[in-house]
Amino acid sequence: MIRRQNDQILVVALALVCSILLGCNQRRQSAALPNVSYFSLMERAFTIEGRGDCPNAIKLYAQALDRTSDAEPNLRNQAKIAVHNRLAACYRSLSKRDEALREFRKSIALGDTRFAPKAIAKLQASRSANDR
């Protein structure tokens, strides 16, 4: 329960920072383009994930990954890391460990040194415990 709350706080904080830094430029792009912004997709996906609908959240997170170019260049990696970590959390909730590990590894490849390495260690430890 505490891990879930920490995950929620992290995603909301990152989404807020991205939305502030994107500012008016993103609003103009969102109004001009039929596509939905990265921030809106992340917010929707996170809400749906919170309701336990991980399959649909995964679809929205995948769309958000395609929209990370909306972010300022110096925030694009952080936006991608957030998406990969949320995808991994959904896969973990669906007991799809291999997919979760794949997404966490992508997050690490983009520079996540805090969340994904710990999550991988936990997944591998639980796999080892189940193999016994």
C-alpha cells in the first residue's frame, strides 16, 4: 500500500513538473493538434491504473510514450522513464514479470538509478522465492 502511494506521488509530481515546464507551448500544440498531450495521457492512464484497469492503462501509457517529444529536451528522458516505470508497474500488477522486467530495464537504460533497480531486485527476489 505504501509503495503504491509512493508510486502515485512520483507520477503526479513528475506530470506536474512536466506540465509547468511545457507551459503555454504545449497548450497551443494540444489545441492545434488532434492528439492528446503527454501530460493528459499520463493523468488518464494513472487514473485508470488506479481503478485496476491495467490493460487500458498500458494502452494509454504507450500513447504517452509516443508524446514524450512534447516535453522540453532536458525532460524527455525523465518523461520516458516515468512511462516505462508505470508500464512496468502495470505489467507487475498483471503478473507479467518478463514484461515488467523489460520495462524496468528500459527505464534504467534511460538513466533511472533510483526506482527501477530496486523494483527489478524485488521482482527477481520474488521469482527466486517462487522457484524454491
